[in-house]
Amino acid sequence: MLINTLSLISVYTMDILTDILSYIDLGLLWVSVQETWVQLVIWAVVAILILIGLFAFLKKAIKVFLVIAVIGGILYLLNMAEVINIQEIINSITGAFGAFVIY
């Protein structure tokens, strides 16, 4: 069963995961007793939903990457034009360890 593989997770989350995994086991049991063509349709729908979720995640990840790239580019240009000093900002945030970040 899937529950045996999660023995390293803390006690507090184990109850929630046990409930979720019991529903998964019930669903897999229900699918396994269906006819072959029904199983094929169910797995095709599951595969389509997984692909839709994957593409939605990639779409959001690309947007986040582009936003971070634009912000990084703006900060780089401001640093090169000496409008702001990134080293001083990092030193004020990290304290004495800022030298290890920059150099």
C-alpha cells in the first residue's frame, strides 16, 4: 500500500495523508473492478487532467521567471548607472556575510 512508504513523515501530517491515501486506494480499487474499456477511458481522462495541470504550472513558472528576469535587468541597469548600489543593499541585509555573496 501507499501508506507504508510514508513512514518518515511527521505524526501531525500523517493523519491527513492517511485519509487522502485511503481515498486514493478506494479510487484505485474502484477503477480496477471496472471493465477494461472503462478503465481506459478513466486513465485517459486522468492523463489529460495531469497534462492540463502540468501546462498550467509551466505557464505560471514561465511568468514568474520573466518577472524575475525583468526585475533583475532593471536592477542591473540601475546598478551600472550608479543610481543604486547593490553591494550596499546586500551588506545592509546580510551584515558581515554580504561579502561572501558578492565576491
